[in-house]
Amino acid sequence: MKIEKNKVVTLTYELRILDEDGEQNLIETANEEQPMVFIYGMSGLPDQFEDNLEGLKSGESFDFKLDTEDGYGEYNEDAVVDLPKNVFEVEGSVPDNMLEEGNYIPMSDSEGNQLQGRVVEVGDDTVKMDFNHPLAGKELYFKGKVESVREATPEELDHGHVHGAGGHQH
């Protein structure tokens, strides 16, 4: 069975990005104990990531690069914003250890869209947050293997995610 729309795909891979010296640094691994499992066409991953896997079968290897624009886009300076410290208050105060540089905080914008913001700097009255994807502005180098491909169940297709081993538990 080959990778195509609505198939459940299980992958093992290594993801590398370039450092300042142009060397590839390993930043993420999906191994046999913790593989990546997703429904092809519903993964939320960059389209080009899925396109590079289309047609592969269980046991086949892959090795490809996603350019910045095919991955998570260019780094956007406008996505770095100063927010009033009081927006982080819960019941009148900011929880201990929440506003530490490097922390990721789930937030939502004025339309209710979910965002992940990284704390860049904490001032007296404001917090500088970066809402860029952590891999924005990076070329992504994927190398791995297709572990399995199977039909998605009607329930998985209805819910938009994989159930069972490696997937979502209800």
C-alpha cells in the first residue's frame, strides 16, 4: 500500500537544520518507539512535506529538503510583539514561573485562533512575545523511513486524526 490521501502513515525520521556555520544539526527524531503517525492530507504539516512522501510504500526511505518557503515560512519580525503583563494574569496575578524567557505559552488572538507564543523578554509592565513558528526561516532536512501505511478508519477520517497506537486516545 502506498502513501496517498486518507492513509495513516507511520514514519521514523531525523530532522536537521543548518547552524551559523552551515553544518546540519539534529533537532528532532521520531524513532520506532515514538514514530510520527498522521493521516495523509490531514496532518497540518507543510504541504511540501507530504508531497515528498506521496507514493512511497512501507519500508521505503526518504531524504529531502524543504526550503524556507515550503516549510514554515520566513521569520516575520511583525510576529514579535509587546503585550501588557496583565494579559497573563490568572485570578489577579501572573502564575509563578510562567513568564520565563524561552517558555512557550498557548494563547489566542482577537478572532479566537490558537497561537503558541515564546517569551523573549520580560519587562516591568510588558512581555515581548514571538509568535513565529520555531522553525520559521529555516531550511528543513528530513531523512527517514516509512514504517507502515494503512487505511484510515471512517472514525479517524471523521475526527481528522489517528486513533490507537501512536495516535489520539479518547
